[in-house]
Amino acid sequence: MKKIFSATPLLVDRPTHYCPGCTHGVIHRLVAETIDELGIRERTVGIAPVGCSVLAYEYFNVDMFEASHGRAPAVATGAKRARPELIVFSYQGDGDLASIGMGEIIHAANRGEKITVIFVNNAIYGMTGGQMAPTTMPGQYSTTTPGGRNVKEVGYPVRMAELIASLRTPAFVARAAVHSPKEILRAKEYIRRAFSYQVAGTCFSLVELLSICPTNWGLSARESEKWLEREMMPYYPLGIKKEPETAEAEVKRG
Amino acid sequence: MSKILMKGNEAVGEAAIRAGCLHFFGYPITPQSEVPEYLARRLPEVGGVFVQAESEVAASNMIYGAAGVGVRVLTTSSSPGISLMAEALSYIAACELPVVLVNMMRAGPGLGGILPAQGDYLQATKGTAHGDFHLIVLAPSSVQEAVNLVMRAFELAENYRNPVMVIGDGMIGQMMEPVEFPEPAVGKPLDPGDWALTGCKDRPRRIVNSLYLDPEACNRHNFKLTAKWQRITEAEQRSESVYLDEPCDILLTSFGMTYRICKTAADELRAEGIKVGLFRPITLAPFPYQACRAAADRAGRILDVEMNMGQMLEDVKLAVQGTKSIDFLGTAGGVVPSPEDVAKKIREVLGSAPAKNASPKPAPQKKRKDKERA
């Protein structure tokens, strides 16, 4: 029989701690496949965040850091500037990147650090048990918004991909989702492009991935996929937000 | 080698380069901004890396990243900035990474002021951030010693894989003194050993991490760090004792620039026949308790002088173990005690009348009546 699918050697062969239905596993797989396909494993350094994916260093079969909450882009900056030959990526959730780490991500992007950021947006704090994230949808229930997110009190969800794309510094910024096979393929393509730009030494790259959290959303995995499509996708439009080629042209136009 | 006249902050930057440190991540803050300014100019000349971070929080995590991939790295700041770096220092110590940082202390608490102070002694030596860890802390009392200790700091950081702080104050950072740069003991690129993240070519992958969810593993890690600190404590205490060949009437204990002021006061009083001895720790951590005790044993009593409200005083008391009376002279807020202030206080505690021609200038700590008795 012909083998058409197997484990990627870039993921350590062990069970993960993620909840049933969580899409972190899918994203781990996409990142791992990309590193494998680009043949960069032996010079890749990954940076795990604080949040659900805090243990990502257990799974990626490359050299890994564990960073403090939100600071992965600063750690990545130090690593990449010290050894530019390394391929450096951070893997961060929405609490880590969009709340406590807002300063680090914006400035790493604005300096044009040649790093790749994998940003997982599931609209909630997962590891701490379902509190409001900067990305929590208007009206969405969380343990710290028991009446639903009230935008009059706490503002609207932050669209990180668009925010970073608004910076003048050339970058590759895109948003995909991982709730369906079709979107997973698109996510893979964006992740591949993001790493490729770093390999070429072109620019900063960030891929935001809309992800599901059945445990803290209080929905089944199937319902979660539908909720993501119905509630999140209209607010967080998928697609490429910025490419270095067009960004360069914009800078030249002034 | 000839001496050149250099500002303390610039000498610190040059010393790092001479020690083979080609990576600097930092953020401007008075009174140490000349360090990043100097290195922004100098590092590109020697093929190094200079990054102005968006904050001290980011700068301290950048040095975590750079040290983690196995390069020699420096950051510098001043008191409020060091507070912002504290979290990363806990991670760096936990991950056993070699970094050197310099704190040119300014007045506190809060935003305080930009003038010299020594109010970060306890932060540096006892409670930098969360968890059980120690920085090695070196306190220079001249620009030349700042150069020597910055170079030495890289050796210590790499020998023990531990963060090392060189702690000065606004005076040392801002003043100019003649310096010469010794041949560095380090200078070769840092050996990434079996720990640095250099890409897992031809070897198992490595992880730089301080998360231990298993309590037994976390317990073991703490014992490992503590055993390392024990080795540092046994091997690395440095101090200076002066005028203790014969018993003295009073021993002045101080550190950093305050020692220079005490030395001037001691020389003046010794010319009058008052036997004044001096002791200063060069390593604030590990604190040289035995050497301090030995110095105290030569003295009738002790006067501790600091530009804070009595921080090293706690270590002097621990060293002396109640065997001697200890008085304290302290200033804060950027007020620097003069040698006359110190001499006046010595006369006061020795019960001798002030000399007729003593300076009429009132000591800023004149109203302090709370004599410290060990």
C-alpha cells in the first residue's frame, strides 16, 4: 500500500497537552512541515510564549526558547541580531501577542526584524481558563465578561494583522483560518511564504491564524468551527494584508 | 599602555568591547545614556550589533535572546530601568545564561531624580525579582575600576553562566578620569558549549527554558542554582581593607563612590591622629562577610556611610554579629556627602570635639538622630 501521509519529523513523537478539538495541533503541524520542506531545521530557533502553547518547546523538534509573557518578539530580536544566519520564529497566542506583548510585537515589526511570527487568535485566554482577550468578539461570553464583551466599556477586538500592516516598514502580513481543510491549505501557503521571506532575508513576517477553543467557548468542535466562520471571519477578514514588494513601492512613492 | 581621559559611561562601553562583547541592547535613561550613545557609534566600527530597544522590558528580553544563542552581550540602565528589567533577569538567571548589565544608580524611589544615589543595593543583592536567584554584583569606586570590573564581569558571567551586574552611580557614569584598558582575559568569542541555541545541526535539539511544572524538578533546579551560588560565594568574594595594619578607633564601611569620600575623610583625620580604618566590598554579592568581620575586629566601632537610608548596613550588621557599635551616615535624593560631613560624623560618634576650623556647611543628614546600634 502506498503511504500518502505520515508524521512530520519536525514534531517530537509524543502526545500534546492540548484539549480535544483545539487547533494548535494543526498549526504546529503546518509550521513543522514548512520548516521541514524548506530544509531549515538545522538552523531554526523557535520561541514559545506564555499561554496554551507555553509547552510548544516540547513539540517542535528544533532548538527552542521559552519566553516570558508577551516578550517573544524581543527574544527573537536578540537571537536574530546575534546570529543572523538562524531562522527565528515566535509562536504566540492572542493574550501574549495582542495584550501584554503589544509593545514588543509592534516595535519588532516596525524595526523590520527578519523574524517570523505565528500568531494564534482564538478570541479568548485559554490556559488561564477563558478570560477576555483583546481579540474577544463583541458580546462574546468569557469568565471576565460574564455579560458578554461590552464594547462601550472595553473597546472593540484588536485586528492585529491590519494594525501591523499599517506600519510603513515593509513586511509580509497575512491572516488565515484553520477550521476547514480549504482554509488550512491557505494557512500553509501563508506560513510557507512567511518563512521564505526570512530565508531570503527580505523582511519581518507575521501570519495570524483564526483558531478555535471548544473548551473555553463552551461549544463542540463542530459548533466551534461554525462559530469561527459566522462570528470571527466577518470581523477578521482573511487574506494577505501586506507584502514587501508592494510595501517597498509605497515607501518609494512617499 | 598609555592612559586616556574618559567619561565613566564611555569607558564602560569601551571596556565591554575590549572584553569581546559585540552585542548591546539598551534604552536611554539618565545618567547612563552615554553608554548606548558611545556604543551606537563604536560597535559598527568593530562589526558589532547595537539595537535601541523600545523599552527596558524589551532590552532585557533581547539580551535573553542574544545570550541564549551564545554571544557575549551587554545592557546598561539606571535604577527605574533596572526595575523594568527585573523580570527578564529572573528568567536569565533561571536559564543560566551569561549576561552583563550595568546599573548607574540614580535617586529613588519612584522617578526619584537623576543625581547619584546608592538606593538599589538591596534590589541588586537580595531581591532583584521573583524567585530564588542571585546576581553577582560588582561595585567600582573609580572609572578605572569600572573598566576592570566590566571586563571581569564577562569572565564571571561565562564561568558561572550567571547574570552579573556592575553597579555604579551617576557620579561614576558622568565623571572623567584617566583610564587604561588591560589585556582582556576573555576576548575570544563566547564558547556556546552544550547549551546555546545555535541550530541543531548534528546534535540533539536544545531548549532554553525556566518552566518546571513538575514540583520535584523545580525543587531540584532551585537546589542546583543554590549550589552554584555557594561555589560563587566561596570563590569570588572581593573586598578592600585600608589602614588596618594596626587597630583603629573607627572603621568606615562603604561601597562604590562613597568609599572615595570616606577615604578622603579618613586621610584628613589620620593626619590629626585619629585612627580611621576603611573597608569596602568590591563584590556586593557575594558579600565578603568574613573579611568585613575581620576588619571590624580591628576597630573600636564602626561608621557605615552610604548614599541611601541604610541598605548595606544590614550586611555589615550580619558580618559584625553584634560585636561592635555601628553608626550610620546616609544621604539620598542625589545629595552626596562631603568628606567634611563624614569627618564631622566620625568626631561626633567618637565623642571628640570638632576642630575649630571645621567646615560650617551643615551636613544634609544633620537632623538624623536615629543612631544605629548593632
